[in-house]
Amino acid sequence: MSTLPDKTVERLSQYRRNLLICDANGKEHIFSHEIANIHHITPVQVRRDIMLIGYTGTLRKGYNVKELVELIGEILDKPEGQNVAIVGAGNLGRALMKYFSNRREKLSIVAAFDVNPDKIGTTLAGIEVYPLEKLKQIVKEKNISIAIISVPVNEAVNVASLLVDAKIKGILNYSPRPVNVPENIYLEEYDMVTSLEKVAYFAKNMK
Amino acid sequence: MSTLPDKTVERLSQYRRNLLICDANGKEHIFSHEIANIHHITPVQVRRDIMLIGYTGTLRKGYNVKELVELIGEILDKPEGQNVAIVGAGNLGRALMKYFSNRREKLSIVAAFDVNPDKIGTTLAGIEVYPLEKLKQIVKEKNISIAIISVPVNEAVNVASLLVDAKIKGILNYSPRPVNVPENIYLEEYDMVTSLEKVAYFAKNMK
DNA sequence: TAGATTGTTAATCGATTAACAATC
DNA sequence: TAGATTGTTAATCGATTAACAATC
């Protein structure tokens, strides 16, 4: 399967989460307009996304929830799973650890890193905190391919270069400073300050 | 000024943050390609964004840093400022409080809300935590127009309806459950799990 | 059947980028 | 001047939506 559009990947992740809830509630089938309502989008968009992954529903019942969850898993997940590290065990880092722990079996947070001696060696939400100097070693030992950057802004660039050196494949950067990585590393940046300022701008012009 | 494109608003917020750093370092002028390099985008895009807000640089020196910061402020900020509430003082909520405190003078976090009696009445990063039942009252008293939702997923929908009832103008929802709000409220949703799954998907297909 | 639904192409919309004139 | 830069239109790219045939 060739690479899916960016936005379709995001939506598939969201569909799956809500489909799992439907499944847990005993719902066996779901229509495109039901999925659409949950996510504030149009039924056409749902059908198109599902078309792109090659699944087919039935006219009377819509989509089989279990089958669709299964197929989204085949598309999004790596069969043998992927291991994740969180760099920066401050407020945000700890929030992320609790948030992600035990969420997806194919995506496990297996280590955290920090420079603060008080945090090193402790365990948060079942995840051990290692000193930043051990990053390269632990990444290799634990076969970590993805990292989340949640360090203070002035450390972000340094951490990014350590991650590149450790041959990480994907980075999710939550620090507000953009970082530079080579082309063969997938980088996603999210800046909470920008999101808040954006809400403020559009809220200002509302009603 | 009519409403700017979504993406331009986001970038202006980011430009400003880095321009303030440039200014603090004593840099008086900056070229479009310098701004572009910081943000991994093209100089054309920078110039187009700046064109949209009606600023003009000079051919030899580029843009005046102080003037550009000033103008972005006039576009993004409300002159009298806007007050923000954080609903949910858990890990993520506390991270957000520390993160945002004293960041922008025109955007102040003035209250937090929670249901946990142990947290109510305490002060975190200078922000008092109130009981959720007082939301409507405090929103009115403190003239709060923007709210950040950082409660556990099963409370998100309820909190959203409380916020709508309290006549909030903009909501930034960090819970992974999409919420429904009327048309006259600006809603921005961000889902950390989706971001991580997206990085995992593209990292999987890398190299 | 009539009505509701899916799957898919074509049209539209919005955002980015290419191209280039103007200018210092 | 030659080279570098800005400002802006037109072209392109990517994502969403409209339209509709097929089907149960």
C-alpha cells in the first residue's frame, strides 16, 4: 500500500479509537454518517478514507466494526510493534507518560530521559527515567524507533541532535522551538502556545 | 482586516516568538529566508504571510524586527487582552499552567478548575484551582473568554457543555474525545494519541 | 418498491510554490 | 552595475465536497 494522505492517517487513528469504544459497547456495525457525527466531519470524507484503505461496507448495515478496527490496525501499526521514548520528564513529559501508558499494544513507551538527578532512576507510570547521557545506549538496547521531545525550549535543539545520532526514525516535538533533522527522519512538531494564540485570534473575532 | 487563513495565523504566532528572541539578541532586521530557515518553510511563504498582514520590508535590510512584532501583535492580540481558564488540573493541566504562565501579556491564565477536593483551593504556578461547580460564576467574574479542556476523556463532553453554558468564546480541547459546540464558539481540538500514531505510521515507512 | 446507503469520479476549495517584475 | 531581495500574480498541489450510479 502506498503512503496515505497525512490527514487520512490522522482520521484513521481517531476512527479507530472511537470504533473500539463502539465495539466495547457491543455495537457490531456502523454507518459512515455515524462515524462522521462523532468526528464533526462529513460522511463522504469517512467513506473516502475507508475507500483509500480498501475496505468495503455493506449497503444495509454499513461497516463491520471489528473488521474495520482490524484493518486500520494493519495499516497504521507495525506488526512487531514500535517502542517509544520520552525525552524530558517534567510536567509535560509526565503527563505524556501517564497519558500513553497501556494505550496501544503496538506502541509502547519503554523509557524516559532527563538531566535532573532527582528524577533519574525513578519510575513514573511504570516507565524508568534514565540519564540523558545513556540515550544512545538505551535506544539501541530497547530498540526504540520513536521519540517525544518534552524538554524546555533551550534544550530542544540539543536533544534533537542526540536523537538523530541515536538513529531514531520518528520524532514528535512538543517544544516550541523548531528543530532540524535529516530527511530520513519523520518529524512532527506541535506547539501549544501557537494553538492557544490561534484560538484566541479566532475567538476574538467571534459573534 | 478580514479573517486570515488558518495556517497563516499559526505561522504568525510562531514568527513572533522567534522574532522576540531575535530582538532580545539585538538583531534589528531580518530577511524572509532567515525566518524561513528557522521554521522549515520557504521564503515565499514568509513573504506571502507578511504581505497578508500588510507589512512591507526594505530590499536591502529585509524586515524591521520590532515593527513586525508590533504589527503581528496588532493582528493576533485583542488590545484589552483575553483571559483563559484551564479545566482539569491533572498532569496535563498542570503542565499547561506552568507552560503558559507569564508567556503573553495579552493572554493570561486566570483560573483553573477541577473536581478533586485535594486540588481545590490550592495554587499552581500562581493560578488558583476552583471547584468545577463555580465555573460559570468565575468565568463571568474574571471575564474569561477562552478555555482549555484537559480533563480525562469521559468528562470532556460534560465540561464542554458547561463551557458553552458559561458563554465561553473559544475552546482548545486536549481530550481525545471530540466535543460538540454551537457555531458561534471557536473550537480547536488536538489529540496527542493521534499525533503519536501518525509519527509511528510515517516512521514505520521510513528509510 | 422506495428509501437509504455505499463507492467513486469530477468539481471545488484552500494552501503552497513557481515565476517574475520592481528596486536598491 | 550585478546580485540580492521584496511583493504579487498565476500555476500547482493536496484535500474536501458535490454529484450520482449502483445496490440492497
